[in-house]
Amino acid sequence: MVLQQVDIGSEFYEQAEEILAERIAARKKELEEKLLILCHHYQQEAVYRFADMTGDSLKLAKHAASCNDKPYIVFCGVHFMAESADILTGDDQAVILPDLRAGCPMADMATLDDVSWAWKELEEASGAGRIIPVTYINSSAAIKAFVGEQGGSVCTSSNAERVLTWALERGEKVFFFPDEHLGRNSAIALGIKPEEIILWKRDEHLGGNSAEAIKQAKVILWDGYCTVHMQFAAAHVREWRAKDPEVRIIVHPECRHEVVAGSDQYGSTQNIIKAVSGSPPGSKWAVGTEINLVNRLARLNPDKEIHSLSPFQCLCSTMYRIKPKYLLWVLDNLVQGEVKNQITVDPETAKLAKIALDRMLEI
Ligand code: 13P
Ligand code: SF4
């Protein structure tokens, strides 16, 4: 979803980085009692340094849910993360996204209309068996509400296997969206056979499947993907193996299955940080995730050799829109009592989406 971002004006555009940093620090101090800054691990350093709490999607969602003493939560992530935070926080708290153009292309690949239509077709084709919907947290509030209403759950890259197990205990099939790759990697890790996993192609009748294939399937995957993690290829894994047999390869589960299968380990951003930071001095790593996180790992672990798995810079360009000047702009306005770029989910959607988010937090 691309929202309109107002022009913040030359006062912010023309400032040098050091001046912006000084002004952000001063505003943060002024707002101390009232403000919480949350930052996802893919955030650029110039913003990340001002975080009160950093984390992966699960950690940040849990933190937003448990923080009820701060009226202003500035979320330096992307739109779906700020929406989840708004759903999980109180009515007296405002969640703010410094640049409204910070969306997630993967989340935009599953619209409510498309998913509802697919759900209807799927229910008709699959016969009487119960289907449980599972949505990755990288989805709109409207999609989470749909899932809440249909008895399903949200998942993140930290708990997708656990949520999938929960869903398969309750239904005959799972409809998993929007990320094909997280869904496939998690299903295969649980021992589900590749022939029991089918792909639902958005623009085709029955998602491009026969009614028989749908009846046989255990897991039906939406054909969404992350534009950043799709840049990692099995060839990169082979090249690293040939170049340095000592290198350990760790990737995010949004990568294609062939990349995950060729790696030594995979996990959410939080788990990647834990594995790399906890490894002995001298360890060598090739990391398949967003470049800001890989560069930070390399800087914070000078006793290890840390590289990107890909020779190209895999940047989440939408997350990158949260620049220091936008952070300063929202903080300047907060000091003057003005809330800019508040992310609000309408109460009916929020109520249903919260059911799906709470289920995940309980599982
Ligand atoms: P994590 O939950 O691992 O932080 O992933 C979020 C995300 O958007 C990765 O692309
Ligand atoms: Fe979305 Fe991929 Fe960016 Fe994560 S890295 S926010 S999935 S585009």
C-alpha cells in the first residue's frame, strides 16, 4: 500500500546529517517520558541508533503489546508493522510511521478482495474439510481481520512452524499467505511432502490447480514473495561453498527453498543475529538477508568474517525511506503537540485482526 507522504519542507531536506542527529537526540530527550522509538533490524544506522528497542517483527509486536505507558510510539519499520502495533496498543496511544511510503511489496501482493475470492473457490473445491488460514505478519490489517474471522492465526518468521503445526491440528488444510517461500520452507521443515504443498496463483481459476490437486493438498501457498530475499540464489550458495569450505551460510526463510536447503541454518532476523553473534571468534559467515543487517553484524563482530551471501546490495528500499529527516519531522511535530503520520486501523478491522494476532501470541 502506497500512502501519500506530505512534503516535509526544505528545513529538513537541507540539513546536514550531524545536525539532524543532534536535533533528533534533543527532541528525543524532550519527549522522553512520552516516547518509544521501535526499530526493525533492517533499518539504516542513522535511524537505528535512536531506537529504544530493536527487534524482528515478533519481538517488536510483543513489545508494542506490553508497552502501555508511552502515548507516542514511533515505528521505524514498514506499514504493516505499524498497523500491528496500533492494533496491539491502547486507544490512548498513537503509532507513527515517519514516512508513509514505507510499505512492504510482499504485503501488497495479497489484497482482501483477492484472498476472499480465493477462499471462496478453495472452500468449494476442497469439499467438506476444514481449511485454516494463516497469514504472515507481513500483511495488511484487513487480511489479518479476515484470518481472525475465519478461525486462523498470524505468524512471523520466528514462529511459522509452530503456527503451521497449530493450524494442521485444527483443520485438514492450511491456506498460507502472502509469502510462498516462508510457507514452503516451514511446511517442508515439518515433514510435509512436497506433493502435498500446492501454489495458488493469484490470477488463475482455482489458483491454477485442478479440484483434485486441491483435495489432496495439505498446504496451499499464495504466490507472494519478498523482492529483497528473492535476490539470493542457489548459485550464490554454491559459489561460497567452492570459495571457502569453512564459511557457514545462514539465510532468512523468505528465501527460495533451494537457497534454504543449501544453507547451514535459517531463521528470522533475531535468530540470525543470535547465531552469528554467538559464534566463536574467527567464524566465517555468508548471510542471506537485508544488507543493513548484514553490515551491522559485520561491524559489531570484528572478530568474525561476515559477508552478504549475494555479491549485490540487497536493500529493503521501502524500509530505507525512514530517513533521519522524517524521524526529526515527526518528533519536531510531537514536541509542538502535533501527531503526524499516525497509523490507525478502524475499530471493526482492529477487533478481528487482534483475534488473529492474539492467537499467534498464545501459540
Ligand atoms: P523478521 O520477522 O525476521 O524480522 O522479518 C521481517 C521481514 O520483513 C523480513 O523481510
Ligand atoms: Fe517486505 Fe521484504 Fe522489505 Fe521485509 S524485506 S519489509 S518482506 S520487502
